[in-house]
Amino acid sequence: MLESSVVIIGAGTSGIATPACLTKQSIPFILLEREDCFASLWQKYTYDRLHLHLRKQVCELPHFPFPQSYPLYVPRKHFIDYLDNYLKHFDINPLYHRSVELAEYDEKCWRVRAKNRSSGLIEEYSGRFLVVATGETAEPRVPQIEGNLKISMFWLLDLEILEWRLH
């Protein structure tokens, strides 16, 4: 079992911004991604002429501004390059092809079981904290949680937004 302080599921924009912030605080993490690349929505499922619909100052990730040479509304290719440079700058190395099958809390830490889609092996990870950054386009799975476990308000807010969008 691979252990760290934080286990992060998902290497989209939120999933890569989280380890950058953790790195600034010297907090170790493990980043798991189901696909074969970071920001797979941007890299695989968007059209070439797509641009960010908000000004670049609003869309930049923590601790890493967009280059001055980028246009006000960043094109898809520039945004992917920016994300790639972000990973390199903060030395973020996601574990790709990891499809999380189970995440459970055992009163001390989170235990995460993921299938390595390249090898077919089941791998286990653990961390005191779990960040689920699977994005708004992922299939929602709301866990049944018993007891006194506290859930992050950010996660609850994301679920409320998702719930609103589904209606």
C-alpha cells in the first residue's frame, strides 16, 4: 500500500491545482487519474477552436499566472500548454490509468483501491485526507456515510451545484 498525507482523485484543473498548493506547504500527496493524461476533458473531448470563455486572469491556477503573451481569452492549445507547464513547474506526476473502485474511511485514514488499467492489477493507497476532484462531467456517485464523519463544505457545495444542474 502506498501511503501519503493526501490522496487526490482526478487530474483535471482542480486536481492539479490541489497538489501545487500542497507542494507549496511541503505536504506529500498521491494523485490518481483514470485517463492517460491530465485534463483529459480539455485534451480529448473539446474542439480545436475552443477558447476559455472568461478572461485569463480569472482562469489561472494558483501560484502560476498565464504568460503575458497569451491573449485575453486563452485558446484551447495555449491552455493545455499552460497546464503542462504547471505540472512541470510544480513537479506534479499523476499516476495515470488508475480507476478508483473504492474509497473508505477507517477512523484513522482514507483507504483507496484503484485498478491500474494498464496492468489490470488492483492497487491500494492511503492518506489522512481525500480530495475528490473528478469534475462536474464525471458520473456522480454520492456515498452513504454513517457516523460522525465530517465532509468538506467544498464537496457539499459541488454536489449542490451538480444537483441544481441536473434538475
